[in-house]
Amino acid sequence: MPIQIHKTDQLKPPPDQSKLGFGTIFSDHMFNMDYNPDEGWHNPRIEPYAPISMEPSTMVLHYGQAVFEGLKAYRAADSRIQLFRPRDNFKRMNRSCRMLCIPEFDESEALDALKKLISLENKWVPSAPETSLYIRPTIIAMDPFLGVRASFTYRFFIILSPVGAYYPEGFDPVKIWVSQDHVRAVRGGVGEAKTPGNYAASLLAGNKAHEKGYTQVLWLDGVKRKNIEEVGAMNIFFVIDDELITPALSGSILHGITRDSVLALARSWDMKVAERQISIDEVMSAHAAGRLQEIFGCGTAAVISPVGELKYGDQVIEVTDGKVGPLAQKFYQTITDIQYGRTADPMTWIEPVT
């Protein structure tokens, strides 16, 4: 489908790159596309960033039928702009669509639209160290209707935001709190979809973690509340006896693209790797026996996030003396070097924009 481009005549100045936070500043333009049963996905367009007009009865406001993704564009030293595994993001987004009864879209056309949008907004891709352009594709249900059913109409949009570090700590180790009273998702639900309701379910425990001085919540399974699943905004990894362990994808854990990248790199380095069920008791016992070597999270926003402290009930353990572990450092350096074009891309993960 041809993409119509309508440029704004009120361009904003790009922000000070030394003061970038996360997700508070947005570029001049956005991508929009609509769906109805008669025309399918249609009217793809790039137009000025602006509010989306909807009625108070719009279904997404009442029943949460929506999916989204998060990925980034990076500026290399020679000013090239490149994406990291964007095809996997759109593939995962369509997976979420199927789970939320949202019509699937053409992934190649979505990637083409994204490249056109970034090319138009190229001045918004920052060049300061460890900054990037965060990309948020989203689909929302648009029917004005209060009955409970899947919507017939939808809006697909993409917005862009120049960002710095996701956590105030930057790459310094974070502190995580294990929630025993709350669960995020259960098997058979939509826990593995990237949908707003999953994040709404995490807010109360997240607030409690912050009140206790912790950055994130470590979620346990929704039935036994013993087996580890993921952190609020990240997948989680443990290094025990030189083995890299992460919870297996079980239907309630997000299929993390950075998670998959870590696993692929580890296997290419001939590391011992396990995707399996791991309980919080096993982690605590491994620490007590001196066998727990590292904990780190991973995700698009933070890439790799070392964990320096973990609290479970009355027990508080310190990991790697509260410092960045060697494996977390190696994964972070390797992935970011590929993302910013500082090293070769042996996995063919990079998609050039310009």
C-alpha cells in the first residue's frame, strides 16, 4: 500500500541529548493506519504527532483490547541509523494480535512504514553515547460500543521518542523484590502477549517494591508462587555453577527478543545454557552455598540490567558484591556494540534504515 506523507509546518527542536530520560519526549510525526472488515488494513499515512480522537465509549478504554511493541533505532558512529531485530518485533506483535483477537497486519509493510517514518524523523535519532530512538508500535480497538466482544475496527500507530537510560541507575546494579502476594499472569491467559492489561496487573506490586526501596518486582508463577517467571519489565537470568539459566517460556512469560539474543550469544560462546523451571528456593539455596554467581535482567529498554540485591520475604541477598558481574558486562557490551555498529553483526540482527 502506498504511504501518504503529510508533514507538519511546526517542527520542534530536538531535546538536549545530555538530559534525555525515558519516554517523555516525542518526535514531530507518527504513523497511522486503520482497519475495518470491508477494507482490511488501509490508509497508511505519516502525519503530525497529534492526539487520537475517540468517543468515550471506544472499546479499548473499557475492555483493554490492545497490543504494543518496543524497539529502538540506533545511530552509528558514521551517522548511519539502524534497527535491531525489528522483524522479530513485528512477528511477536502479530502473535499478540492473535491472542487478543486483533486482525494481523503485513509485517513487511509495517517495517517499510517504520523505516519511512524514521527517515523523515532522522534528526530525532540521538548520537550521544548510549542514547537511542525508542519506537512504540501499538494497535487499539476503536469501536464505540459497550458490549463485550472483539472490536470490528482498529487503529495501528507508531510513535517515536528519543531516550537515554531506562533506569536512573543506568548500568549500575538494580535491587529487585520478590512478590509473594501478587501475580502478574497465569498459563492459559495472555501473559505471553504484549498487551496493556499485563502491565496494569503489575502496578500495585511495583508500587510496593518502590516503597521498599527496590527498582523492580520479580514475579513468581501464579499457581504455586514458587517458580520464577520474569521481572516487571525484563526477562531474568541466573548464573549458577557457570551455567546460564532462565525460566522456560511457559505461556505466561513474554517471548523476549533480548532474551533470545542473550541465549543465542551464550550458545555461540559454547556456554552451558538451560531454559527450565527454576524456583526461588533454588536461587536462595544456591546463594547460601556460594554457587550463585550472577543475576541479570534483559529487555529492549535497558538491554542488560545487573541485579545487585534480591529480597525474598525476610531474606536479602547480595549478588556479585553489589557490582556488575562479568557475564552481564560481556552481554551488555556485545549487544550494544552490535546495535551501535561498533562491531560486526555475526547474527544478522541489524536492519539498516539509512
